[in-house]
Amino acid sequence: MSSRTKFLTALGLVLVALLAWKLGVDWARAIRAERGEVAVTGFRSAHFGDTEDQVRAAIARDFPGTDIQSSESPVEKTKLLVIRVKDILPDSGNAQAIYVLGYKSKTLMQVNIFWGTQLTPGLTPRQLGITAAVLQAHFAAQDFVPSTITRDKKLPTGAVLVFAGKDSAGHLVRLLYQEAAAGSDQPHIGQAAEIAALRLSYIQDPKNPDIFKVEDGKF
């Protein structure tokens, strides 16, 4: 067998394997949909496992004309595609969406969406709380694995875990609200303005994220 024939044979096997994997993923999604189970696959048109080009194309479909900023996490060594969008939810103000590409895979592994008083001047913590409540009601109505669901849990950091839940594949949705400092919406002269933030995350593998880690025994 010539080297060219061997190459074509190997290429054919790879393509068959990729096709089988894609069909398996689609089949699993279809089964979950038929059963009424929630499937956390990413955010809107961007799906876990998408390449950077695919994520950029998904952003262009979901938010036409939006500028995409690219950067790298200095600690986790993941690539970040960052956009800013107004009113993803009605009257929710500006949101920053960060699409995270894995350190090794270079494919989509997480999407974080932020709202906050720092992103939208004049936005009050109360308005942010309304957005949190709307999202919590939306997720609570879906069929996440019951044993994985958490609601309204106060964390040691002072943040509130508004909602968390996993699908049957272990993909996680997490909604965190960082409470503002006590006081009025309008600070007195010389006082720092209140800061409140809401973060919604869609996470492919919360137990084993594809980030840079120092290998054991290296240091």
C-alpha cells in the first residue's frame, strides 16, 4: 500500500470517527429534548466545543454588528472573546458577554454574562435584582437534575447564589448576585458609589475546566 493510500485511508477513518461523534452528540440532544430534559449547550448560537471561528460566526448571528474584543486570561491562559450588548433582557441595561475558549482545546468551554452598576450608569441594585429574579424564574421552570439545583444561597463572600443547576451531561448554569454595600443609590460626597453585579455562567465542565495548571512535581 502506497503512502498516499495509507494517508487517504487514515483520513477517511478520522472523518468517519468525527461524523460518528457528531451524530452521537445530536442523538443525545434529541433524546434529552424528547424527554423534556434541559440541555445546557452554550449560549444562544454558540455551543460548547465550537472553534473560535464558529464562536465569532455565532456572535455575528446573535448580535449583528457587535464589536468583538479578543484577549487572554493571564492566569488560566484561556482565550476570551468579549462583547458588550444592551438589553439582552428588556430594561436590563448593558451586559458584557465573555466567551471562553479552552487552554488546550481552543474551543468554547464557558460563557459568562455580566450586568452591573459599573457597566450601566444609573442602574440601581434594585433593577439588577429584578433581572436576577427574572432569570431565576426562567431557570427554575426548566428540568435540571433535581439534586444539582441550588437557589438563593448566601455565600461566605457576601454574594448570593441565585440559581445553579446541571443538566444530565454535567453542564452547569450558575447565576450569582453580588450585593451592593448598604446605603442609598446615590452616595454622599466623598463616599464610593454602590457597586452591584450579576453574573450568569454557562459552564461545560465545572469539575475539570480546560485551563492552564502547573503540573505536579514541576515546582
